[in-house]
Amino acid sequence: MADVAAEAHVSVKTVSRVVNREPGVRRDTELRVRAVIDRIGFMRHDGARILRQGRTQTIALVVEDLANPFYSQISAAVEREARIRQYQLITASAEGSPTRERGVLESLINRRVDGLVVVPAGERPAVDPTVAASGTPIVYVDRPVRGQATDTVISDNPGGVRSAVEHLVANGHRRIALLGDDAEFWTARQRREAFVQIHDALGLPGDAKVSMGPHTVDSLTERLATWSRERSPVTAVITGNNRVTLAALHAMRRSGVEMGLVGYDDFELADLIEPAVTVVNQDPTSMGQKAALQLIARILGDESPAQTVVMPTRLIVRESGRLPASRSLRKASS
Amino acid sequence: MADVAAEAHVSVKTVSRVVNREPGVRRDTELRVRAVIDRIGFMRHDGARILRQGRTQTIALVVEDLANPFYSQISAAVEREARIRQYQLITASAEGSPTRERGVLESLINRRVDGLVVVPAGERPAVDPTVAASGTPIVYVDRPVRGQATDTVISDNPGGVRSAVEHLVANGHRRIALLGDDAEFWTARQRREAFVQIHDALGLPGDAKVSMGPHTVDSLTERLATWSRERSPVTAVITGNNRVTLAALHAMRRSGVEMGLVGYDDFELADLIEPAVTVVNQDPTSMGQKAALQLIARILGDESPAQTVVMPTRLIVRESGRLPASRSLRKASS
């Protein structure tokens, strides 16, 4: 109302009278006020508000696949933090395509979101030029980008892989292999590097065995059968993420190959499968929460240097890390 | 540009010259054009666009819990359909609270989303008055609302329950019970009514046994133990949704009670649990897709009468519907 009054050179009281159709306003004044209302949009809707304040109270989240539990937990956490602080959340999926991601980001910048949380797509993600030019705050999650210092929330991949290898070694395994996800993903590459490094540091026999994705149940069935038939057979595998764990479990079931297993990412039914699946839990809820809070701090003016937060992982020990032999033993005696 | 030109009483060419800092514009004209640009927002950002067109190319989805796989699949489907058609998706969670839902809807209406897909919260949801007053198109999913004809996409709950009961009966079960979710939910009530009706229609012995939620693993452990110790023990249960299935599986594991089971909602590892879990699959992806397409048709001007689409369910037969006795038999002989 104050905006309309100023623009029409009348008092707020006069604007109020016009809006409420009260008497006591000259006809030409009323017409002038109505013209201003029509022009600048009197209703408190977004359009007028954005023009006045430059803020949309909207943040956006761009992930690969909203139906993947890892991303849906991040999404739920970001939405919750946003809602508590009166921000609305736009979610978008880039389906792993850098081209689609560019289009999505451009469209989000055009609608002037206040900030972005992005799981960057592609093999070597860099800061998006449209985002950089706009100066819109952005926090990357799960994978860092090249090119400039940016706020990033990642998981402690080397620590997670180390806990998985050490657990298997402590349970008697020596021939341990990694079933990584597609090496296109930074996380998959980082977990591979960590695996090889830890394998060698612990002095495990032979070269570190690694098979990177994409995997299918078919390809894994074959891979596991081959590994189990070698002269020094692989006795345990570590999977690269929840997708690979699922495929590996199906492949083991199908082929009857029994191997020790530590899965990356916890999943809801891990304790109901036999043997219950030991996992490295990344805590996507905390990752999403941390990213949202950091983003909102930036939106509100935090100009401290960009920071990378490395979230700890946690090994959840169930049964699948034990040697298949010891498991059979335990079963026979129960 | 045309808007700026009209407002400043100059030609579009003149506006173009001012913006591109080309010569040939009088100083006072330039100042007038710049003032108009400053006032109405020349850049093609949302604020200006909303004021001009009245459209935001945004649709919103309001669900109970973005991390629940049922909703995250709906969400992914709606996002996909929206993105293909150049709409952006705002997602929000009402966490099952009608009060929170009202706040969320009001805030979405204030920012003038073009349309809404809503899984309504509360025991007896009605059309939200703010939404109704705004005339914003809305499609309800999973649960209908009272009060007026609205576009709604629901699942065939009676058909799903019937297929579950008939499957259990065909496998020799007579004492079948329903572990429903909280009767606060319309879906839970509808499945309960369908269960009782089908139980009686098939002439199964005794009264239909029903236990409605909220359930915990503890409460279900006790409930299953009680049912299994009765003179005519319950031999099979049907769960009301994915949450209840999960709790029931844990309770069975903990108590050692063996019962036939048909779960409502499919889940990723249903085939890896022993025995593999037979489920009624609701196809949330199709429900989300259908809702999004109906909403976008409304936004684009479809004024045909409101419709309720009932999506079929599908029974996915695995192993858990068989009698515990016959399952033991099968195991012993294998």
C-alpha cells in the first residue's frame, strides 16, 4: 500500500479508501490510484514482491534421481530445513546428464532462486558459468567441482572404504575385491583410489581387484563366479553404493556364490536379509541438512571463505562381513 | 522491451539503443527509459514475467514424507513430467499435519504456482479454502477430499485387498488378519473396509481380525504372538502399507512367529528376503505421472468435469503367501 501511495502521490489512507470502495476520494484521484495498482500489481503476490525485494525465498535442489533413497533422504532433509526457515524448495533432476543440468540451472537462475544445492553431474563437473555469473549462492553435495573454491559437503569416502576393508580383514578375509560404480562418478573414483591405497598399505596379497560399473545382475553374476573360481579366490567384496549392493545381492542369490560383503550406503531392509548386510552408512540426512544450513547462511550474507565439510561415515556391523565358512559353521551349530 | 517502450513513450528501437549504450538517444530520453527499466524490472526475470503473463511455469507437490519410497517415486514421476513440459517443481512436506499443510498451501498460493498436486493430510481432508478461492488447479493423489468434485488419482484399494485375500485363501489360509496403518488415513480405512467385506463375502470363519496402527515392532511382536496362540490361530496377515510391512517383517523375525504374508506396496528387496515377500504393487510412478499430466491439462485450459482416476494394483506373487507349513516342507525336501 505504501508503494502505491508513494507512486500515486496520495496518502496510504486514500489508497485504503479506494481499495475498500469507501467514500471521500475524488474521482480523478481514485482513477490515478487504480492505474498505479494495475500497473505495479498491488496484490502481495510473488511478482510484485520479487521486484520490490529482490528475494524469492526459494532455494533449489538438483540431484540425479529423486527416487534413489540416497537422494530422497538428502531431498527430505533440505526441504525440512528450508521450510523451517520459510524457504520453499524447487527440486529438479538432471538424470546424470551435464547437458540437462545446464538447462535446469539456467532455468533456476532465470527465476532468481535465492540459492542452490547441487549434486553435480558428469565426469569432471565444474562451476556452472550461468550460476557463477549470477552470483547466486551454491552448495555442492556428494561431489566437489573444479575451477574455484566452493562450499561443498562430501562424505568421508577414504574413511568409509578403510572401515570396510579393515572389518573384512579382521574377519579373516585376505582376498577382497571392490565392485565400484561407474568410474564416471567422482565418488566411485575416490572410493576406488582409497581401496587400492588401503589394500596395499595393509599388505594384502596380490594386486587390488577392482571391477567398476555400470554393473547389472548378469554381469555381476559372471564376475563373482570368475572371482570365486580363481586359484586364490576372492572371499569378500565391497560394493560402491546402494545400487551396486542391490545388484550384488541379487547376483549372489542367483549364482549361489557365498562371499563376505560390506555394502556402501545403509538400506532399510539390510538387517532382514540373510545374512544381514554390514554397511558403510553415509548419513544423507545430515549431508542434506548441513548443505541447506550452509546455503541459507550464505543467502543471509555470510561471506566467510568457501568451506568443504567432510561428513564422517559409520560402519554398521551386521553379519555379512564374516567369512562364508564361519557363517555356515554358526548356522550348523544353532 | 515493448513494455518499457510503451511506458516511456519511446520506440522499441530507442529502448534497444539505451540498453546497448548506442549513440543517438537524447540524454533526457535515456534517463526516462532507464527510470522505467529500473521501476518495472527490465531483465527477463520471474518478477517481471509473472506480472506480464500471470504464469509462473511452476507446479507444486505436497506430500507427507519425501523420504518414504512411495512418495519419492510419486515425486520423481511428477518432476519428470513437469520438466519435460518446462515446468519447475516445488516440493513440500506437510509431515502429515493438516495445520502445516494449510500453511504450506497458503504460501504456495501466495507465490502463484500454476497448479498443485497434493496428497492431502488429516483424517477427513477437505478442499483447502485458500486454494479454492485462488482458482488454482489442483489434483489430489492417493486420498480424495470431501466437499466438491476434484481431480483425484487414487489406487484401487478394494481390488488390491481382494487380490491379497484371494491369494492367501488359494494357498490354504482361512484365518487371515489385517495389520492396517493408522485409521486416521483414508487409505487405511478403505483397505480395512474392503478387507472386512471380502472376508465376509468369502465366508471365512469367525469375524474378520483387524489391528489398525500406528504399529511398532514391539506392538506387532506382541500382536502376532497373541494371534498365533489362539485356539484357531491366525496363519496369515496382510499389511496396510510399506511402513507396516517393514515393522511386521522385523516382528516376525524377532518373535520367530511364521505366518503367511502379503505386503501392501512393493519394495526393492522384497525378493531377497526369505521367504521372498508377495506384495500388492500400487505403482506410485504411474500415479504421479497421471496426476502431473492431468494437472498440466487443467493449467492449459482443460475445463472438462473433474475426474477420479482409479489406478489398478498388481499382485506380485513371490513366496510369503504360502502356508508356513508348506514352506517348511518345501525347505526340508530341497
